[in-house]
Amino acid sequence: MTETIDLLLKRRSVSPVALTGPGPSAPELETLLTIASRVPDHGKLAPWRFIVFEGAAREKASGIIVARYREKNPDAPAEVVEAERMRFLRAPLIIGVVSTAAPHPKIPEWEQVLSAGAVCMNVLIGAKAMGYAGSWLSNWLSYDAQILAAFGLKPHEKIAGFIHLGRAASVPEDRPRPDLAAIVTRFA
Ligand SMILES: Cc1cc2nc3c(=O)[nH]c(=O)nc-3n(C[C@H](O)[C@H](O)[C@H](O)COP(=O)(O)O)c2cc1C
């Protein structure tokens, strides 16, 4: 109990540049995806799915990202293109969380989208509890229709997040957190 509270009070995102291998093993990934899909989900629609980027498949994703980046930014300097090439090559494992939210007669689409956010957070917390670190990122590629199609998303699907996971080579200082007095009111 105290351990869980401590984890939640201290957890920090760790950027892909500070992540190293090894990533979660196959059974750990299975557990992580099980945790990820155990979230509040109004109507039991499971309005999300996962795309796992691991090992050499990350190179293929990287190629897609670079090709599209070059197409959109033909004059980009080599170091910027290199940063794009590295985007999916730093963390040993990236879990793409796809929101499959769609109009439904009873369950508002907004609630389906929120459920995908809960999935992303469960991945981060579950990974931390297993001794891994990571961050929940979107970046421009999450909003590029051609990249999404190349990653296998259907036109109505959206990326809720790419969760980059690995071992933390370093953990950043904490960042300022919201002042509760500014965000909490008591209904009276
Ligand atoms: C949906 C979503 C997308 C995000 N995308 C990015 C991103 O593309 N780049 C980035 O630097 N941070 C992004 N962030 C922020 C980081 O995940 C994270 O909130 C920040 O680094 C501090 O995290 P911490 O409070 O967990 O330590 C995103 C957060 C969310 C919720």
C-alpha cells in the first residue's frame, strides 16, 4: 500500500533520450498490456487497441517517420532529420495506444476517449512498478494521416499516445506541480 502511494507520489516521466535497454521481456509485456486494458471503460466497449513497436520493427517505423518528415520538410538540416530518425529508436519498446472511439447510441465518444487516456496512464504506472520508466508522447506524427495509415490506423482511429519504455539511465528532477489550492474547490 505504502509502496503504491510512494510510486504514485514520486513517479516521473523519463524522456526517450534517457532510456536504455533492456526493455520489458515478452511475459512482462503481456502483463503490461493486461494491466493497460484493465481500465474503467463505460459500456465495456474496449475503445482502444495497441500497436507494439519493438526490436527491428522500430527501424521500419523510423524509416516511415523519416520519409514523411523529409517529404514535409525538404530543406530540413541533417541533424533535425537525424533526430527524427532516432525518434523510435531510443526506447527499446514503444506501445502505441490507439483510441478506436466512435459514435455509440449510449456511450458518449468523450468517455471512450477518456478511457484511452486511462490506458496510457496504466501503462506508465505498470511499467514503473516493474522497474521500467518511460514517457507518454504524441509528437507531430500522431497527427499525420499518412503516418497513421502506414502504422495501420483506420481513418477514424487516433493515437492516444506512444508510450516509450525502457530502463532509466537517469531520472529528471521533479517539475513544478499544480498548487492544489488553485485547482480544488469544495462544492458548498
Ligand atoms: C496526450 C499527451 C501527449 C504528450 N505528448 C508529448 C510530446 O509529444 N512531447 C513532450 O515533450 N511531452 C509530451 N507530453 C508530456 C509528457 O508525457 C509528460 O507529461 C511530461 O514530460 C512530464 O511528465 P511527468 O509529470 O509524468 O513527469 C504528453 C502528455 C500527454 C498527456
